[in-house]
Amino acid sequence: MREPHVVPDRADLPERVTIWEVGPRDGLQNEQGTVATEDKAAFVRRLLAAGLPIVEATSFVHPRWVPQLADAAELMTSLVADLGDAARELPVLVPNERGLDRALELGLRHVAIFGSATETFAQRNLNRSLDEQFAMFEPTVRRAREAGMDVRAYVSMCFGDPWEGAVPVEQVVEVGRRLFDLGASQLSLGDTIGVGTAGHVRSLLRAFTTAGLGVEHLAVHFHDTYGQALANAYAALEEGVTTFDASAGGLGGCPYAESATGNLATEDLVWMLHGLGIGTGVDLAALTEASVWMAGRLGRPSPSRVVQAQSGA
């Protein structure tokens, strides 16, 4: 299988980055057809075997809201039985204290909360106002930290909202700062509908730095609706970001934002990074095989350009 020709671009780019794989959770959550629990578990195992250091496995959201992830407890129980303690290190999304309770029951160690940078999306996704979301998340984060868990905070709609349009940078920074200050160790900035551009990425990251939250605490989560995800990832690299969310095979969307298409494909990101001489620890061939395997389970080809090129699709 082909590998990119390595031509380091700039000495000031990071030497190594961490890819936060979201395919099993964010990638599969919007699938209409039910994916079997055993296939989800196999997908997670394949991604781990490909060298991905962090694989977000599922979400303990109410099945009514995301039916695809109704088997979260069954999936994690299966993975713990198969992988032992390593499975307890896999991050899971918890929307509230009830979700946290389920994660605690299974002895999991990493959770994530999912906030909104806009009023409308907070109402639609969380059934809370922009301000009320912090009161909902505070006890969840506090209890998780008291239990020794690591907590990540997602911020959605950082670059644009389908109902409100452009989102002011200062509004995103205020929301992100408040979520981080609840006790999160990392903030993931999401371009949920994929409208961001490279200049916008730089502006937002610099605004966070000015507000006292350096890039070492930030991750980026790009969608490729307008074909800008890789360009945006490169802009984030230039700003010193070293954690990038991506989804194997480009799977995913958002069940609460119809204009959100697939996530940045992990394979496409890895191809770019490896070509720049930036280490990831990921075996691109094994990762591609995992995405081709899941595409077969879903009954359609992967949207990832690298997967298509490597598999002859």
C-alpha cells in the first residue's frame, strides 16, 4: 500500500501529533441502519491495532436521542471483557449525570461533555439555554474529577451555526473558557457544519491564547462540508495545535445539524501529516483496512479520498 513521500515543510511545525479517533462514536451515531454491537467492538479493536492512541468508543446518551448508540453499556462491557483494563481508558461521551453514572458503573476513566457555542444549538441539542448548559455540566464534571476521571469538553458550532449564521469569535472563547474552567483537561473546538476557513481557524486559536488558554489545552474537530478540513488542520498545525479529532473513513455527521456532513477522514489527515514528516504512530495501511471493513458493513464506499485511492474504490 502506498505511503506519502516525506518532505518536511517547516521546522516550526510540531514533530508529533495525537489523533483523537471519533469514528466509533461521532462517525456511527448518525447512521440510519443499526450497526451490530459486535461490529462496533471489532471496529474499535481494529482502530486500536492500527496504532491510534485514543479511540472514543461511544456515548451514554439516552437511546431516544441517538438510537444507534443505545448499546453503549453492552459495547463497553464487551470491550472490557476482551481488552481488559485498556478498554476502561477509552473515552466515552456523557451528556449529563445519568450518563456519568453509567460510565462509573463500568469503571471507565475518560469521559467527555458536549457543549454549544450558540443559543439555538444549545436549545436543540441539550434542551438548555446557552447559560443553563454550564449548570447542567458542573456536577457532571465535578463528580467525574472527584472519581479520578479525565474530562474533555467539546464545543460545537465554533465557526458557524445553521440557524444563527456566523458565530462571533469572542462568544466562542467565552463559552469555551467557561467549559474548560469547570474542570476539563482539554477543549475540542468543533466546526460542526464545516464552514470554517484557515484564517478563521487562526483567528479563533489566537483569541483563545490571548484569553489565557494556550494551544496545549486545545484540540480541533473539523468537518469537511466545504472541502476545507485539511486546510483548516494545516492552519491549526501552524498555530501549534497537537491534538486533532478525526473519523476513520470520514464517517459521521451530527444528528442535530442536518447540514453537517462527514468528519475529517483520519486517513486523509494521516497522509498529510506523514507527508510533512510529522509522527502519529498510526499504521496507514491497517487504518485503511479498518475503514474498508466498516464500509462493507455499512454497505457503501468510504468518502475518504485516501481510502478510495488506496483501495481502488
